[in-house]
Amino acid sequence: MAINSTIIKVSLNIADMDRHYYQNHDLTVAQHPSETDFRLMVRLIAFMVNANERLSFTKGLCSDDEPELWQKTLTGDIDLWIDLGQPDEKRIRKACGRAKQVIIYTYHERKAKVWWQQQQKKLQRFSNLSVWHINAQGVDSMLKRTMQLQCNIQDGEIYLNDDNSNFNITLERL
């Protein structure tokens, strides 16, 4: 018998001073049985950094044809494709061909450095690709089935808090 996904409800208040984006989002996020708490929180951070009314979570781990997050136009074209981890070159090539902009967020520092050293030269040819590393150690301690999060973004720094904890998250462009 298959294990079902865990449903996480998130009330998210975003104040992004860098982009002048101020919005509340009520999100329902499915955590795949094989997804770690840290990875789920990284998905939420990727949402926060790129928040938009049309940005949405996809089937993610359950589908090879979809990213973790995407933003589509009203006509169905993909404006933004967001993947996590260390995808292979074939997947990145496909994403860059389908979307106007592709962002990859890595999150395990040692694995990310090795992957980046192997892929950097191959990926330079994609003008619509950017790769970032998320430094968010310990943020998985915030995960609960129901969360109320406040996210402030200023000068590239992400400040994330709930009633019990505060985290300073940084992004490093690779």
C-alpha cells in the first residue's frame, strides 16, 4: 500500500522590499513521502523569493515533465520554471527550451559545489538560466502541519519567522 502525501497548510505574509511585493498567501502544499522536511522548506523559500499571483506549486517529485514551481501566462506559456537540487543537463536543456526564465535552487552545500563544478561550463550556454544556492540550515525545525510564517526580504537577505523561531536565509548566486 502506498503512503499518502502529507498536506501542509501555510499562511504566508511576504514583504519583499527588493521587489516591492507585499502580499498574503494561503498555501496548501503536499509533502511527498520521500521528501524531507528541509526540502519542503526550501520549496517554500523558493516560492517566497519569486512570489507572484500566478506562481504555483506543481506535481513536483511526482512528475518528470514539471518543475517544483512555475509561473504561467494566461495563454499557458511558461514564464518561470523553478527546480530544486541538482538536475541533470538534459532536464535543464528541456526547461530552458520551454520557459522564458529558469531558476535552479541548490540546497545541500557539498553536493551543490560538486554538481556546479561538473555542470558550470555546460550550463553557461543557457542565457535564460540562473543558479542559486540557498543557505537555510535548520529551517526545517519550523515545519508543522499548519504554519503561519512572516517573510521579509531586503537587500537579498531573507528573514523568516513564526511564533517560535527566526531564521536569516541567504542566497548565493552560482
